[in-house]
Amino acid sequence: MNIKTLKILIPPFLLAVMLGGIYLMPRKGEVQDSSISMNLPTGMSPDGWHGTRRQESEQERDILAPDTEFSKADYVQEIPISLDAPETAPVMCRVSIVKSGHDLNNSIHRPERCLPAQGHFNLTGTTVEVPVEGHGTIRMTKLKSQQNITPDEPQPVILDSMHYYVFIGHRHMTEDHLARTLMDMKDRVLYGEDQRWCYFQISTAYGDKIKVPEEEARKQTERLISQLLSQLVKWNELGM
């Protein structure tokens, strides 16, 4: 067998070994909880925001496993009243933490999969570095999308949104779905551990229609991410 043939055969062989490793995973190992609290603050917290609890939708309940857990809240930016300030609206951020049940594949889905089902289109994504108070920076996936908020009207009204998300398991944090899958496989095979993963997502609408400039939306969204994750994440478990 020559080297050229080996190069062709090695990738599918490695893939087969990885997939075969799934069958070596313990069916029920020690279950480790995610390293993030589900207790989103409300009221006048965090500083500069007013938070209100929000219930998950029936649609979300129906498509995800019954032991999936949800924590959702909307945060409206507090802005000082000034006659000299330009006419702008406060930023509103919608925050979701979704925790997987025992069936990871049917418990949490990537926003790239969920957002189109909610009417979002023209999705584009990138990886960004977001500072977190007292903990340096973390990597998150940032998506942009558009959504017709008047689907039953003849004249569409298109709203722009930005969405940030990150996956948090036990001792792990990653913005990448494939990396999360590989971490999960490694922990099951090498340590006999199951873990519950959360995804933390924050979505913010922006644009002229709602008088929120894109840069202001980005700045305030990242400020809220910093404030929330500094409080909610169990950083000692992540070693960060």
C-alpha cells in the first residue's frame, strides 16, 4: 500500500474510530452539573438595567426534551433623561439560559438552527472576544439576522438583530458546537462522566426603526454579558 492510498484511507478510518467511541461511552455515568447558575437577576439588577422574568414558549417546550430547563429574562437599559441628548430609545436585551437534560441532542440546539424557525433570515456569524468583569475575555459566537415582524401585513417591516451565545458545561466553556461535542465525548470515554450543558444566549434588536444604533446595541449587549456572566458562571470550576 503506497503513501497516497494511506492518505486517502486515514481520514475515514479516524472518523470511524471517533464515531465508534460513542458506543464505548457509559450509558449512565456520574452526572455533573453545568458551571453556570440559572438564576438570572431581575428588578434593578445588574447595575444600569431593569430585568423582568420571561416564560419559555410552548413551541420551545414541544421541540426539546421534557427534562430541559429554561431561564429567561428581558433587560431594558436605564438611560438618563436629558433634553440635550439625541432622541434614542433604550436598548432591550433578551437573555436565555437553556440547560440540557440527559438526552443532549434533543435538549439544546444551536441558535443557527432555532432562529430560522422563529422567522429569522440572512444569518451571518463570526467569533468575537467579549470582556467579562474580573475574568479577562471569553470567546463567543456572534450572529446577525433579519426578521419580518409583520408577517401578516402586505408591507414587510424588517428588524435587524444581533445574537451572542456560548456553551457552558462542567469545567468547560466554548463558543463552538463541534468543540462542545468532542469535549462531551472525551469526558464520557476517559472519565465516565455525563454532564449537563447550558447555552447562554443574548439577543438585541437594533436599527433606525427602533432608534437604536448598531454600535450602541453592541456596546450595551457586551456590557450586559460582562455583568451577567461575572455573576452567574462558577469561574473556579472553569479554572479561569
